[in-house]
Amino acid sequence: MSRLRRRLVIVAGTVALSGTLAVAAANAVVLKRSDGWTTADPEELPHAQVAIVPGSWVMADGRLGAVVQQRVDAAVDLYRSGKVDKILVSGDNRTHAYNEPDAMRDAALAAGVAPEDVFTDYAGRSTWHTMRRAREVFRVDEAVVVTQDFHVARSVDLGRAAGMDVHGLAVGHANRLRVDAREVAARVRGLGEATLRPDVVLGPPIPITGDGRTSWAQQ
């Protein structure tokens, strides 16, 4: 191997190692900061104003995908048990043809949640958007974020960075290999968002203490 090639290999290896260490460090920070604020046991949660349900894939006919169905079901259980007073569903509605929040809301209503207790956030385009808007638009002080175990640490960390007292309820998991790899990278971005706290699209206030139907799109 020539001297130049050897140097290039060393530089490439150093860059790769540095990147790996940076990713590992970011993940360690997010996991450490959320430690003690997450649980898989609803009984361990304190009472909160609202269960925040981040969006995920819904089908064209409005049925929920398996991941978001788990989240909505667990949030409804928290509501029924009195652990939370309201439910805030937050997801993607960038096009008329795709609407996560309304599908999530309809599932909560079908499960018996009072209409006035279900709030919809149509601009929850990422976990940071969901958390920042929960604080700034819906004026949430304390919440339980309901999501899968691979996602719960980042959700709690971002919720607390947004200024809320947030606990996390882990409600299961999906394909571990695929989602864990994605979440490792997402925590790096999440740490940047928690640190820099970038602006998001906001809007007029819709206090979580009010009537959730005021947040619904016109039917």
C-alpha cells in the first residue's frame, strides 16, 4: 500500500470512528436525560392534563396502522382510568388525501372519549413540532406522551425541552432492527432540536383546558 493510500485509509477510519462516537454520545445523552421519566406501567404515571399521541401511518380508508393504534388505545385507557383529562392527537395532514389527526381522533371518539376532551393538532410533522406546539399552541403544562418504547426517550426529552413536565408511556414496539436503526439516527437530530429549539409553525392558542372541538378542522 502506498503512503498516500495509507494516509487516506487512516483519515477515512478516523472520520468514521468520530461519527460513530458522536452518534453514540448523542444517544447516551437522550437516554440519560429521559431516564426516570418513562415507564411501561400506567400505574406508575402521575396524573397529567393530557395524553399526547404522536402520529404515525394511517390507511387510505382512515383505519389506523398498527403502531398508531397501539398509541391511541393506550391513551384511551389512560383517559378512562383518570390518569389524564384530555387527549391530544398530533400528526401529519400536509395534503387533503392524508390525515393522521382526524383518523386518530375518530378512533378515540369511537372508543368512548368525550368529544370535548379530544384535541387535534394538524401540524405535528415531527416529534419536535408536536411537542413545541403542545406547549405553545395548546398551552400544555404537564403531559404523558404515549408511544412505542423505541421512540419514548426522544419524545420525553423533546417535550421537556419544549417546556412541559412530560412523562412517557411505552406501549410496545415494532420491527426492532429497522426502527432501532432509524431511532439511533433520529436521536442525534432530536438532541440538536432539544438544544437549539428551532421555531415551528404555530398559530392561535387553543388551550388544553378548553373544548377540544375548537381544534377540529371543519367537518
